[in-house]
Amino acid sequence: MPSRKAITSGTLKTVPDQSIFLEYLLKKLNENDKKYLPAEKLFSTMKTGIINNGDNIPQYGTIQKTGDEGGDFIFKRRAKK
């Protein structure tokens, strides 16, 4: 199903390029051992670490009025070189 989702580091605050959000995003993507990883699952694994170690509250949700029909973005793991 078509999906229009967003994972953000917070709401309307500016976040530095080297943020807790980026640290946990990369960590969880690198730790993933499954071939496919839904964005919702990725978000749920990184949310608590970001909240407990940073100043922002990350957000995950549908981008309204853009054609979302309930699907989810799926990350596909690349073979390690």
C-alpha cells in the first residue's frame, strides 16, 4: 500500500548535524540483521534511547493529505562489503 511516513528528530527545534537522533538512527540501521526493516519498527527501537539521552522527542507518523493509504516505508539491508 502507498505510504507517506516521516521520522523526525523532534518538532520545531533545530537539531545539530551530529545529534543523538543521527547517532541512534545509524546505530539501529547498522545493528539490524534482518533483510527488511519497517520504518515503524526502526523508530520504536531508537525512540527511547533518543528521549533518554537528548533534549528532543522524536516523531513518527503519517504525512497528512499526501496519498498515504496505511503502508509503511521498508528499509532493505544491503550486503556488507
